[in-house]
Amino acid sequence: MMSPSVLLLLGWMLVPLTMTIYFSFLRYNLLNPGTESFTGWTNYYYFVTDPSFTDALVNTISIFGGVLFITTIGGIAFSLLLDQPMWKSGLIRMLVIAPFFVMPTVSALVWKNMFMDPINGILAHLWRFFGLQPLEWLSHFSLGSIVMIVSWQWLPFATLIILTAIQSLDRDQIEAAEMDGANPIKRFGYIILPHLYRAITIVILIQTIFLLSIFAEIFVTTAGAFGTKTLTYLIFQRVLESQNVGLGSAGGVYAIILANIVAIFLMRVVGKSLDSKKN
């Protein structure tokens, strides 16, 4: 009975992937339809030998690693805080989770104009209040600014998943450990953290899929300038310049390969951690 949905899902995934691989071997110019020609591995060679390819790859990994680190650690910390009894806890949890429902374009515009603007931004006024010179965030700290914006978007997601896992923990274990004299650090390290490994795995794997294809935040804030060009943005830029769908498709295949390498590596690392904790 599951076969129709499985076949539909496979078709939904495999058809675009097959077309991307097919177009990557063609010179397919959008301005000259009907003049497609087979080019073999030429598109792959041109894309990987692009002077910006290495920097874009490094930026992609850097943004991905920075956001993943902040959201995972921050998600655990916020989850532990939100799990405590507090006044209007439901409202506070809703406010914490709210940024996840903001569109990436809107989020980037808000951060660019309201927070990081060096003249009228909130951070600029805060710097002046302490007698400091406002920072040019998007030009002097461009990569860090992108990491900050994306982390703000994804931190609620990590918090929500990890908080759900914390609330499913058997409280009798915590109370027993507390009665045995275990301090909060030991209770966290030996009881809470092992219980969160599966939730953390979900957070890491889902964020991997999306963080390696960040585009809107960069397009709105820096447009790829100041060393913020990622692999996704490089694909967009090269296709826009050349109108060659084949070149962009080759870049898309490289992005797919990168995502799979990172996902497999993380699954192996997290899987080994889970196995060691079980043993």
C-alpha cells in the first residue's frame, strides 16, 4: 500500500535530478533555444576551474559549520532554559520559535536595514551609546554577519526539536540522580545529553540539507560581494552571466555531491557517537 507514495516520491526526486545531470552535458543557452549541443565534461571543467570556485566552496563550508555549531549549542542551551518553569512559558516559547517562520528574504532585509545598517541600525546606536565607532558589518564582517543572520533563523528549529526531546525524558532518572548527589553538570552529561543524541542527529541532518544551499540571505545583503559568494550563489551568477543552463546544471551536480559527502560524514560521526553511548 505504500508503493504509490514511494513511487511518487522517487519520481518527484529522480526526474529533476536526471534532467539536471542530462543538461550538465549540454550547451543549452536560454537566449538561443533549439541550438543545444553535447559538450561532454566541458561544463564540469569550466565550473571547477572557475577562479571563484575554491573560495565559494570554502565559504559554503564555513557558513554551514558556523551556523550548525551555533544552532546546535544554542538550541541545547535555550531548550534547557525553556524547560524550566517560568511565567507565561507558552508565550515565551512562541516568541523564541517565531523567527523560524520568517521568510529568509524578509529576515535578511530586517537584519540589513534595521540591525546592521552602520548609520541608522540598532547595533550602530548601541555602539554609539557605549562610545564606540559603529561597525560596517556587511563589508568588514561579511561572512560572520551571514552566519549570524542564518543562525537567527535556524536556532528556533533546533530549540524546538531538542526541547521536545528534553520534555520526553523520564523525570524519575533526574530525580534519582539528584538524590544520589549528582550535580547539574553530571546530570546533564550522563543523563540529559545521551538522551538528546537522536534529536541532535535530526537537527544536524535536516539543517545540512538547507544550509548548504543558502542563497536568499546572501543575495539580499551582500549580493556575493565582500567574500560571501557561496557555491549556490556562484551557480546563479554564472548562469545569469552566460545563460548556459548546462553550466549551472554542472554546478548543481557539484552541490549535490558536496551535500552527500557532508551528510554521509555527519551520519557516520553521529552514528558512532550513538553506538558508543549505547555500549
